[in-house]
Amino acid sequence: MAPSSRITAAGSTLTRRVLLKLAGLVTVGAALLGGRRAIARAAQAAGPGAESLADAWGALLQQQYTRMSPDEIKAAIGRIERRAKRQHGVDVSVGTEPPMDGVVFGYALNISKCKGVRRCVEACVAENNLSRDPQIQYIRVLEMDHGDMNLNRANHYFEAETVPRAGKFYLPVQCMQCDNPPCVKACPVEATWQERDGITVVDYDWCIGCRYCMTACPYWARHFNWSEPTIPPASLNTDTHYLGNRPRPKGVVEKCTFCIQRTRKGRQPACLEACPTGARIFGNLLDPASDIRYVLENKTVFRLKEELGTEPKFWYFTD
């Protein structure tokens, strides 16, 4: 879609995005018009720890990630790293590793082995810099009655001293990384899209917070930051990716990215490494020798809400 048609189709939302930023940038235009001395005076008045005028102006004019040149991406990363330093007091490294050639990621989960301990949830929160207050979790472990696959009757917030509980089984759900993702179609400003390795990502700097993607997702896999995310500085994971676990601002939607900051470097997702029972299988769907391909070719697998035609790349199976 041409830029002009995109702006026409989403004119009101793009205008709101710009206006929200302009509300905090009134002094920027005056400073730029007033020359270097005015910029220096404005920066001094802002006080230590405030966002620089250059960074604020650059963020206002920033393009969507896929349309940025290498130099523009480098400048955007610099702004993100400086913002993280101001907000959290630690140095954050933001990577831009692209998809690997010949790789499409897929996930499988053995329900027979999942015992509902939720170590995967804890690992995901720590790895992906999820807000602790208000709390955001990409993975939800559903407690269900044996023989019942109705997700509407699942217990999302079960409390138990020990698990598994008698008569129950556990079904972890997260982003299914659909091959036909309805969330992408719903976004009016193209802030979310599917990469060639099958991961659906979000440009947090381009997201306008309309939450249409959340409505479109049938798996409840997208989450909105209603307030500024809270992450203890000592707990911040400083190894991040632009499209993944870098600290997110208030007012944007975020989601699981199969730990893009890890998996694009040949590592496993944090949830898989944390699973104490070996219930999780991850790998390259295009590699005939991968564990994920073995599961798909030798187990009876199923996908959630397959009748919707979203083509999830997340499968379940039992022993």
C-alpha cells in the first residue's frame, strides 16, 4: 500500500498519534526556530534526565521500522537506548538481527507433560521485560477439567499449593504466530506485520494504541499498556531487540515474539528452557531433522480454533 493511501485510510488515527506527541513537544518547534541558543536554553530548562530536544524531535518524525534506512534505524536505536538509560538507570543494548534464511519457527507443546507449575510464565516475564505493575504476562496456563476442551470454562487464575490437581490438566496459551494473522489485517497504521521467519512483530514506536489488533486476535494474545510499565532496574534484561523485548512505553500493544532476541541468535525461547518437565518443543519448520518436524510427523497434533483459518504455528499433542 502506498504511503499516501495508508495516511488517507487511517488519517484520524495518525493525526491522533502525532497530536499526542506534539502535546509534549511544543517547545521543540520554538527551539528549532530560535536556533542553537534557544535549543540550549530549552534543554537547560528541561533539567537533567529529561529527553533531549533532538531525541524528541527525532521520535516525532520517525518512520515505521520497515521503511527506515539503516542510518535511520541506527538513530532510532540510539534514542531507545538513551530513553532506557534515563528511565531505568541501566545501559540497554538494542539489536536488529533480521530473520535467518531458510527458517520458519514453530512451537509444539506436550499437554501430557505440562503440570501447571507456570515456570514458563515467570521466565517469559523476566526475559521479555514485562511490566510487573500493572502486571502483564504473555503466557497463560489454563487449568481445565479432564475431558473438557471448552476454553470458556478454563480457570485462568487457579491457585493451588501443589500441582497438578486431581481431575485437571493444563493448557498453556500464548501468541500462536498465525500464518494468516487477523491482527495484522486489523491494524490501521501497519504497526504490526509478519516477518519471513513467521514471527508477527510490533513496531512500538508506530503503534497508536487503538487496540483493533486485540479485538481481532482470537487467542487473547495481545496486551495493552494502560500505564507506564514498571520493571525493577535490577531485573531489567538489557539484551533486547527492536521488535522484541526492549522496554515499551505506555499506550501501546505488545505480544510474544518467540523470544526474537534469543531465537534469531540460535537460542531457544526462555519459556522452553524454564520448563521443568520438557513439555515444550521449538524449532525450524523447514528443517526435516528438527525436533518440531519430528513431532508434527510422528504425533497426533491439533491447533486451537483451527476452524477460523488463522493457521497457527503452535501445535499441541499428548503422549
